[in-house]
Amino acid sequence: MGLSARMLRALGWCWLIVGVMAVPFVVIAAAEGAGAAARGFSVSALMGVFAGGVALAATRSATGKAGPPVALRMALYGWLSTPLFAAAPLVAAADGLMPGLFESYSALTTTGATVLDPDTQPRAILLWRASLQWIGGFATLVLAATVFAALEAKDANLRRSTLLTVTPDNLFLNFGPAARRLGGVYGLVTAVAILLLSLTSLDAFDAVCLAFSAISTGGMTPTSAPLGSWVPVPAQIILVVTCLMGAWNIALQYELLSRGRAVRLTGDLRAMVSTCAAIGLGAAVLFGPSAAYEATLDAVFALTTTGFGLSPAPVLPTVLLLSLAVIGGSALSTSGGMKITRVIVLLRRAAGELSVLAHPSAATYTRFAGRHIPDSALFSVWVVALVFPAAIGAFTIFLGLVGVDFHAAWQIAAAMLSNAGPVAAVDYASLPAAGHGIAILAMITGRLEILAAAAAVFVILVRE
């Protein structure tokens, strides 16, 4: 069979996983007496198992190599199609097709924007959203360590790691090893977070939902109340650490856990922590010492693109929180945004240019994680820095064309492209159907990191 069969086989596994995941939720929803949700889970289970099983059976003898064009198409088709199989119970919960689809895509892309009032939903729906976020975060890591790492400029090495040797001419061979190794780290951090949260006054259900949401930097919570009103301080600190772990380069965590090496704090983690600490200090100066704690935690939740909030009226302005979300966490993490790794590289390059202005004969080098990055490898970094705000502007215009006012449109565009839905101070349930559709496209574009999304569409159109 050809390359299309290999791609269909990979998609079949995605659909099958969602279908199998939905099976126990049928029982959970039925036990709660949530008949509509139970029927929705039944539909997702049947659709996912049937479509995934047929795809796998039809491609069981698939052979052939899969290079970057095929892998890019698979990534795009995966993000486009898989949430459809997970959407049935959420469509029932939202009592509408487009709101339910919005909820499904938001969960799987770890965007975290919601149209549902969690206080009125059965626990089966809340746990389903949390599980979708966790799976979506895991898929993000696997794609980052395989497909996106292979597409990256070789000299940049922002995503390359000791996890595995990427094989650009047959990327599908990398999925299995990446899933096993990443899954070990991802699962361990999740389990530790659940255990520690359960040791506080949180009940087990809330601990699981929050841990899944934090490690995936998803942001959906089991209640509509801000964290500060129901999550104890020790649990808040645990969530901060878990969000940072989700937004930190998982390759370094793999080295630390699997090889017992002493891994030093890398530049991106230092930058995340120091940025949030500086914001907390600034809030203390401007608003008083009592504001420092909340501002620091809100900054962490925004920068990691999780979007948790401690209070209904944050100390920090929305524009600052969205700016942090646009920056995002590390490369090779579950966070969205441009990635702070790229920002660090650009700032170091800018510092080098200033050095040349002061000392024209000076030789400058751009280094990251102990490696020299030549100017030729910085091109893609500069392009992302330029394209990201342009994409925000474009999606703002699209939302405006369907009737969303400008103040809400730019926040939604920035939050969706950064996969940081809760950061925007808007009511997603009030969007028109077309607005939900545009927001879904922005979520997928952000999850594919814009350039890869554009490249995926290109290879589909030219059919290389």
C-alpha cells in the first residue's frame, strides 16, 4: 500500500483510542443518571471503534516510507478529525452542534476555552473534558518530538533531544518510541500531581481533573469558581509546579528521570520563573505586597498557556496575560504560543546586534542550551515572530466579519492561537456559530504552530 495508507493507519489509531476511551464513560454517565451524556458517549465509542478498526484493518499490510509532507498532512488531518469522534457527549451537554464541537476541539487542542457551565454538568462530562486535554497534551508532545523536530532547521536544535533519533525520511517509525518514552515521563508527572493534590483537602475527582488540566496546560476546571475560592494554597502551589512541568522541555525531564543525570535549569525554565517573579514583584510595587502572590501565580498560568485564575477580577490586566500566553512555554512541551525558547534566542541575537553597534569589530554569536546557532538557522525563528502577530490580526478580522466586536475578537484570536482560552476575558458561549468555527480553525493553527499548519495546507494543495 502507498503513503496514504500509512497516513490512514496513523489516523485510525487516533480514532480508535478516542472510541475506546469513551466506553467506560458510557457506564459512568449511566450510573450518574445522565442519559443524554451516556447516549453521546455511546455514539463516540461506536464511531471511534468502528472507524478506527476499519482503518486499521484496511491498512494492516501498509508499507512505504512517510516523509515530512505525509506526516504534516497526518498531523493536520488528525487535529481536524479526531475531535469529531470525541464530540458527541459534548454536543449533548452543550445542546448544540457548534458549541459542542467547539468544546471538543478546545479540549483536545488543550486550548481550554469552554461554552459549558461546569457547575451544571455531570461528572462524566467534566472527566471526559479533562481526559481529552490529557490525551491532547500527549499528542502534542509526540508530534513535537517527531514531526516538528524533523521539520526544524538542523542548526537550530530547539526541539531535538536525546529522546530518540528522528528519521526524517520515515517519520512514522518515530511515533512508537516517542510515545513510549514521552508517555513514561508524562504519566509519572501526572500521577505524582494527582497524589500530591489528593493529600490536600481536594477530593479525588477534583485532583484528577486539575492534574490532567495542569500537566497538559489545558485550563479546564471542574467548577466555574476561580481557584482561589476553592483550591487550598498548598494545592495552588502544586498546580503551579505541574503547569511549569507541562510547559518545560520534556526531553530534559526524560534525561533527569531515566538517566539519573543532574540536569541544570535551562534558559527557558529560568526565563519562565524569573519573568513571573518579576511580574509579581512589579505588582507588589504597584498594588501592594498582597498582590504579589496572585500576580505571580496568574503570570505562571498565563505564560504556560494553562489559563487558570485565582480570582474573578485578576490583578494583572488581560492584555498582559494574553501577551504572556502569546510567548508561551518551552519548545517540546504541551504549552502553546510562540514558545519562550524562540523569544530567548531572538533576545540574545538582539543583544549581539547591540554589541556590534557599540563595538563594530566585535564577533558575536547566538547560543542556546550550550549550542551555537548560526544566522541561517535563525530565519525560521524570525518568521514565527513575524507571522504570529499577523495571524492574530487575520483571525481578528475574520471574527469581526461574522459579528464579533473588536474588543472580544482580538482577545479570542490571541487566546485561540496561543491555545490559552481561559486567559481571554470573553464569553465563548455567546459567539455565533461562524465564530465558533473560526475559533476552531485558530485552535488547530496554533496547535500546529502556524508555519507547520501553513505547510500542511500547502502540501495538501500541491499533493507532493
